[in-house]
Amino acid sequence: MSLYTRILGLFRPASFFVALLFYGIISLIIFHVPLLHYITDHKGGFGIIFSLSIAYICTTNMVLVAFSCLGLKFLRISLALLAFCNALALYFIKTYHVFLTKSMMGNVLHTNFHETRDLLGLHLAFFMLLGLALGSLFFFIPSRIQHLKIKLLFF
């Protein structure tokens, strides 16, 4: 028995919805801190932050449930890829104090590599490791899909 199976044998597999809720909360806490700071700096109250947090978690879960229709393996790969991309976006937000928009991403994709070497620093490695660590956590977390039994009651 390998070490990986021994470690995973200690934990009961999480239900599908608990795993999705866990991803939504962790993603909100780690990757969206600059957005929450922006709201508090511009006189946004607790109600706005709470509403935004609930909306983010619900939207994330709806998208991930749609991804789960393609299979649990596809969902795990999507969670890992989203965590890695969020970590890269957080690097640019924290380092250069800009929010990434559609037009900015178009400029990034059309930029020459020699111009971007100056923008990439050693901090990028830390954020990439953060994204890879969280991505691997969400990829290897034991989860299972519960089949719901629905009983129809006729009156």
C-alpha cells in the first residue's frame, strides 16, 4: 500500500457539494482579498461584502456543477486549473495594483516575450507555487458524488 493511499484512507471522502463549497470559500478568502479591500476602501459596508461573497460562492458552485456533468475527473482538473490561474491573476493584482479586464488580457496575449521578462519577478514563483499547491489539493481531495433518491408523494 502506497503512502498516498494510506493518507487518503484516513479521511472519509467529502460529499460533492461540500467539496464545491470548500473550493468557493477558499477561493474567496485567498484570491479575492484585493477586491474586498477595494470595497472597504471605497466606503463599502459589511452588507456589500457579504452579498458579494454569497453571490460569488453561488455563481462559482453553479459553474462547477455544470462542469461536473462532464465527469468528476474533468471537474477536478477544472478546479486545479482555476486555482492556478487565480494565483497568477493575484500576482499581477498584488504586484502592479491593477485589476485584470478583458482588454488588458488581450494586451497581455499580444505582448512580445522580450518585453514581459522585466515584468516577471521572483514573486511570481511564490504565487505559482501557491496555485499549484491549492490546485493539487483540489485535484487530490477525495470526493464522491452522492446519488439523490427522490420520492414522489401523491395526494
